[in-house]
Amino acid sequence: MIAFPAGTKVWVAGGVTDMRKGINTLALLVQEGLGRDPHAGEIFCFRGRKADMVKLLWFDGVGMSLYMKRLEAGKFIWPSSGSGEAVQISAAQLGYLLDGIDWRNPRWTQRPEKAG
């Protein structure tokens, strides 16, 4: 996973985003659609229609970065907001989201083996 600075705010855009969009178009979407400043150092997450691809937009103070991740199997668990606006999540929840884990209720899928 990418190491983001501690305390970085993470915003997950509600709804579906066209994954053909690049840095400039996503930054404009953040500014006009979400009402946030894309150069404020916050992380913005967007999901594709099939829910198997996400893009992260982040300005680190030097330049704008665009990260993309696609799952080979499964779908990304996405928060639902009643109004379709952005939802703030923690950096730990972002880690779960990017790993394809249900970040709303993380739990063991297998029991850890006992040592001994």
C-alpha cells in the first residue's frame, strides 16, 4: 500500500465515476462536484461502474498523483451516502477498502493457527 502522511483526510466519492477520466478531469470533479479543494492534500477516491476498479487522486505538495487499482476477483465495498456526496473515511478504512476487505466490519475469515 502507498504510505500516506498520518492524519490525511480521505474522501470517497459517492456513486460511480467514469474510469476514463484523468488527473485534470478528476480534479475538476473534486472542485465542482464535491466542493473540495483538490490541492489541499486530501485523498479522493473514485469507483468505476463494475466496482472492480478505483482511482485515488492526491496532491502531495509537489505534484498531483493518480493511483489506480483493479481487483482481479471481487468488488470494492463502497459507502453509500443518501445524497450521493463524498463520505469521509479513515486511512485505516482506506487500507481495507483497497485490499477488497469490507472496511465497515473487518473480521477474520480464517482462524489464526495456534503456536505449539
